[in-house]
Amino acid sequence: MPELPEVEVVRRGLERWVSGRLIGEVRVLHPRAVRRHMAGGADFADRLTGHRMGLAQRRGKYLWLPLADSAQSVLAHLGMSGQLLVQPQEAPEEKHLRVRMRFADEQGTELRFVDQRTFGGLSLHDNTADGLPDVIAHIARDPLDAAFDDDAFHQALRGRRTTIKRALLDQSLISGVGNIYADEALWRSRLHYERPTGSFTRPRTAELLGHVRDVMNAALAVGGTSFDSLYVNVNGESGYFERSLDAYGREDEPCRRCGTAIRRRPWMNRSSYFCPRCQRAPRSSS
């Protein structure tokens, strides 16, 4: 699933090519694409038509398009394979095209939601006073947000009886970090994924946050991470950070720091990748 860097790349594309445009027509081609809009596809299309798109927004992994002339927003959930593409109106339809949105202007492009696995979708929601779609009001700020509170994050870590990777993936604590960038930041920090959060000192937390930010900014600079054609930006281009990964997906390859083979372990229906020498397991972990 796309994490903060991938979603931010898409947001920047929408900001450039979609924000400020007047919606002329919306067509829902598959009902699952708007299943989170409980009133259905026809209502979704009707409620959007005639409104102007505001500035594309993101918090963590969540992306939304506010309506500039309304207190509502279109929330985009990309899921495992969702893509928001800006395409010429005359371009052939993608095989898994689910929603198309045409604009009342002369630019000749439209916004398309393509989703092979139909786990993602679009939905319309009321905004909170802070401008977030109400269904994501509980999502914490992300580490690239200027208003992210490092000290509050440290205090929350110290106060929870959990392990560090679980904490990094808790979107109510810190948003935007998923499996890939958690493993990368932990490798850079020389921390095992099962390290108890109660053992963190303030300098250790600051170091970890620094690595989280560094790895996300590095991924942003090359368009994010794409392991296949399912994650692309609004122009259909893949990201290239996969080539720079130090831990994730590198099972049995040598650690770039010490040469020890990277290991993979099952973890919460996912996998964790780590160096057994650089990232020593806590004594209670196997």
C-alpha cells in the first residue's frame, strides 16, 4: 500500500493538474469504487458536478481533494492498486478504469481513478473545522508536517506498552509510515523492530524521527517506491526508491553496513526485514 512519499507525489501532481478546475461531468463505472459513499454512484456524481476543486491535501497516507466552494472533500483511498491519473480526454480507457471526472474547461485532460484490485475508492465527506474529511479526524500528523510535535511523540512512546514498529505503524500516533519506511528507518537507526518503546530515551527518539524524515525525503526525491506497475504518479510514471532500499525486500542480501545477510521474519501478517548484527533483538525476542 502506498505510504507517505508515494501519496505526496500523487498529491503534488493533483495540485498541479487538477486543483482549481471546475467539475463538468463525473461517471462512476464500477460501484465498488464509491462503496464508501453510502448514497451510491449516481449521488456521488451528482454531488460533485458543478463544483470547483480546491488545493489537494494530504495527511500521512490519506489524500483528499477539497471542494473550493463547499465544506466537503473527496477522499481518495488508493488501497493496494488505486491510481489517480490525469489523462487526455481522448486517451483509450484503461482496463480497470473505475471513475472518470471531466472538467468544464479547455485543457483537454480529465482525472481518472483506476484500480485493478478494487480495494481503493473515492468518497465524499463533510470537513472538520480543521479542514479534514471527518472520517480521518483521528489520524495523527505526519513527521513531515511542520506542526508535528516531537516531544509529544516521545512521551506517547514512553507511555505505551508496545514495540517500536507497532508504534511507527499506529496512524493515531504518527501517520504516513508503513511497512517499507518503518523497516528502512529502523535499519538506519540500528533498532530491532521488537524493541520496547518504554526503553526509549529522548535522544533515541529524536534520532529515530530524524531517520524517518530522511528516508521519506529521499524517497520523495525520486518519486517514491514502486515494486510493480500498480503504484504510479498522475502521469503514469513509477518511483525509483526501490533501488535505494537498505533493508526492505533484501532478504539474504548483504547488509550495506556490515555485510551480514538481511533477514526476513513474519510480522503481523506482513514481513520485517532487518540486519541481525546491526539490529540486535531484545533479550525477550527470538
